[in-house]
Amino acid sequence: MWGIVLSIVMAIIIGLIGDALAGHEMPGGIAGSMIAGFVGAWLGVMLLGDWGPVIGDFAVIPAILGTALFVFLLGLVSRLLRRAT
């Protein structure tokens, strides 16, 4: 039970840090940050590997970098879609 809570809290924290690094405002507030944290953690480990400190089953450094990349790409796509309409 505490493992799930810790994973959710870490996903939110990683999502907020990644959002701040990318310089975009993640839509959805806390829930959007949590989703970005989970997706970014997966993306970061896939691209950079599983290294650095691990908290709540998250490799923290690759997760933050993956989240920043995900939020940056999401911001680019949303800008392109806004221009197309």
C-alpha cells in the first residue's frame, strides 16, 4: 500500500520538476503532473537507462530528464495544433 502512495507522490514531484525544467505549463494540474511523471520516468529509463538514485521504484535523474523531454515535446505538439486551427 505504501509503495503505491510513494510511487504516486514521486510521480507528482518528478512531473512538477520536469515541467519546471521544460518551461511549459502542464495541463491538468496535479493529475497532469502525475501522468507526465509516470510517462517521463518510463521514457527516461528507456532512453538513458536505470542509473542514479532510486526512490519509489523511480530512477530519479533519468525520470526527471525524461519528463522534461516529454513535457517539451507535448508543448511543441500543442503549439503546432493551435497554429493549424
